[in-house]
Amino acid sequence: MLWNSALVAFGGFFGAMARFGISKWMKQIYPSSFPFATLLINLIGSFLLGYIVGKGWNASWNLLFGTGFMGAFTTFSTFKFESIAFYVHKQWKSFILYLALSYLFGLLLAFLGMKAASM
């Protein structure tokens, strides 16, 4: 049990650091009120998690990469917070675009990740 917790924590540390780095980099390149960084991170995460699931790795690798790294790398709470902010500020186009891109491409990329893993 302690080993499993360590795997999740270790993966989570690197996932959070990767998210922080990519988010900071994206905000410098594309300064915008639209959350491009969160969108990119979550779409990358969808593909990678699909790939991990498709590979059928053993439990330890799934804990390290699937639960730990990907759990900290992707950010459902930030996605929801940013979506609600668009809604509250009545930025309807951004609200609908963000939800549509996140859900549609998130599912598509997860399936593509699974397909890529089986090749």
C-alpha cells in the first residue's frame, strides 16, 4: 500500500510540474483571456491517458503514469472554473467553444490514444 502511494505521489509531482511548465509557457506565447493552456494540457492528457489504457500496462505503471502523472497533469477543476467564469461573464461564444473543444476533442483524442497504443 505504501509503495502504491509512493508511485502515485512520484507521478503526481512530475505531472504537476509538467502542467505548471506548459501552462506558464503557453501564457507567454499566447497571452489571451481564452484558456489555451488548460485546453492544450487536457487534450494532451486525454490522448496520453487513452494511450496508457490502450497499452494495458500493469498496475504499478498505471498508478505511476495514469493515476499519478496524468491525474496531476490534467485539470478538471480548472477546466470547470474557467467554464463557469465564461458563463458568469456572459461570454457565450467562449463558453460554448471551450466546452465543445474540450469534450469533443478530449473524447476523440482518448480514442486515438487507445488506437495508437494498439499499433
